[in-house]
Amino acid sequence: MCSDRALRELVDAAVPIGSGIGGKSALLEVAGTPVFVKRVPVTDPERQPEHVRSTANLFDLPVFCQYGIGTIGGPGFGAWRELAVHTMTTNWVLAAEHEGFPLMYHWRVLPDSTPLPEELADIERAVAYWGGGSQVRRRIRALQQSSASVALFLEYIPQNLHQWLGTQVAAGDRTANRACAMVERELAVGTSFMNHRGLLHFDAHFENILTDGRRLYFADYGLAISSGFELSQDEADFFDRHQTYDRCYTATYLVNWLVTALYGYQGEDREGRDALVRAYAEGKRPTGIPEEAAAILARNAPIAAVMSDFNRKFQRQSRQTPYPLEEIRRLGGMAGSPGR
């Protein structure tokens, strides 16, 4: 096994491939095998002996920070939770329970300094957006001052779902139909598997899902929450109320992605896209697109309309906008699930 110093030198020499709200990433090669390295900042309070590997909400952040839908990225709940989920998902893969997660080969705490991501760099702006509480400020300040990261050494799966599905949809109706069917099926299977084992992902957008073209791999667990974590009562109640969240979020994301890709809506024309989704929810039939995509829109538009309204209110009005569980239940939970 490499010493910390040797491993840090290896990681520092790796090819950088990204950075964002959840850390920075790089690609290195080990004995001919590509390895994806994600470095998640770990704050000094998290490194105190009594807190190492703890999955408690150490900074006592409000539960609405769990949502990955804010117009400003959230402060995150800590490196140990992300590590715990990677351990969990890797064990599921190794036990042949479900293959839809990248393997974690190794992890290590290494000295590191990472500037705050752009979304959190204006600390007071970020604090105000996320409720104005001192807990959020303390968490962001701790990130700013962190002197180490948890380096996660992960299986490298080159394509994310956003990239891959874009290529498939552009390749003609037959290819698009096959791809859409696989994606809808795998989103349902993957979220169902996680949720039935007490894990809610909470950020399963298409750049956080990887694919080899045969199945989907759910990655990036920076906002994931598990029934196995050390949860406060507020968190446990929040967890119970959000059992449908991943399934509804991914169905909504798929609907919005298809409407954007197939009908030419630009990202800034969210009002037009949402109006079309509402029309589908009210019974308008999608036309002029591959039949599988049309069927997906028809099935999932009712849930997507409800979730899009929630997202909009959360982003623009209040972080304390309640999750629309009763409306989702009235629609049958996920009545739009594919009949396969």
C-alpha cells in the first residue's frame, strides 16, 4: 500500500477532469486500469477523533439543504456520509445484489486545500439563500478552511447519461426508442433498489448518472441520505416523507430532458417547457417525436408537472416549500411507471 505522501503525489499528478460543488476530480492509471479520483473536502471538525466516519449532521444543517435543486448549490452534509454511501453501494455490487453503482477501490484522507466553489464563494449570499442560519455559515466557513480531503478511488465509467442519451436521440428514431426504453426502465429499477434498502440519492440528475449503454450507474452521493445514518428526529421525519422523491425526481428529469432535446427548448425557456409538460399532464398527446419518447412523456407528465411546480417554488420563493407528497399520492405515487 502506498504511503500518504506517495499517494498524494500520485493523485496530484493525475489528469484533472473537473471540479464543482462536491469536490474536484481527476483520472489516473493504476497498473493499466483507469481510476476516477474524487477529492471531497473534509473539514477540521469532521476530522476530530470523535467525529471520524460519523454520519451525523455535524453542523446541524436544516433538512432543506438536502435538496439538490437550489439556484445556488448547497453546503453539503459532509465527506463521511458520501464515503459511507460508496461503501454501501460497493458492497451491493460485490454481493451481486445490483450492478448499478461504480465500485470504490480505495479511499484515503490526504492533505489538501480547495478554494470554495464559485457557488459558495460569496458566503453571505449563499447563507442568505439557504435560510440565513448560523449553521450554514459555519459549514461553509469550515469548508473554506479545510486542510484535507477524502480521496475516493472509483471505477471509471467514461460517459454520463446526459452525454450518452444526447448521442442516441440524435441517431434516429429506432436508436432513440431503444435508448429511451432502457433509460426509463433503469431509472425505475435503480431508484427502487436504493430506496428499498434505505438509501435516498437526492441528486440523481443525468450528469450524476453514468452509463455503458447497457445499464445505468448511479454516482455522486454528496446529498444522499440513508436510514442507516445517525439521523436527528427532523432528518428521520424528512427521510420518511421523501420515500418517493428519487423516483419522482428522475421521472421529471427525464421528461424535461426529452422535451428540451426533442422540441428544441433552450435552457432559459423554462416557462415554455413547463407549459408544454402541463399540457401533456392534462391529456395533450406528444407528436412528431420517437414513439417511446412520446409514451414516456404521456406516462410521466402528471408527476413532472407537480415536481416542476415544487422545484420552481423552492428555487424562487422559499427553501421551506413543502414536498408535494399529498399531490403525488393522489396521482398514485408513480402511476407513470413503465409497464415492463
